[in-house]
Amino acid sequence: MGLIVSTVIAWYEVSAIIDNPWVWKYSTPFSHLMNMQILSKNDISQLDYFVYATKYQPTFPLIMKICGLYLLVLIGY
């Protein structure tokens, strides 16, 4: 449950990347990896949203990582 809630909150927080086109060059490595030129908000990869969140608002992505690791440990156990 914590993973789902933190994912939704992180996704909401990172919607700020849409309003900041000057950070697209530095915060969208997955889009650049696919050789895409970002001209509009629709060109941004979904993974790049979480890269932006990790750089600028790391609280909820960190909670996502902790919950994900916890689930992996439970699955492995």
C-alpha cells in the first residue's frame, strides 16, 4: 500500500517538469537515450518523471525504493 501511495504522490509532484522546459535537457536521460529530441511535454518518457523527482523532490521516490526493496525481501523470504 505504501508503494502505491508514494508512487501516486511522486507522480503528482513531478508533473512540475512539464512547466519547466529549461530542465528537460538535464533531467530527461531516458528520452535522450532513445535519441528523442524533446520538443513538447508529450515527448518526455515516463521514467524521466522519476529521474526529475529523484533530483528535485526525493522524499517520495525514496519511500518508493524502500517499499520496493521491502517487497523484494518479502518475496525472497
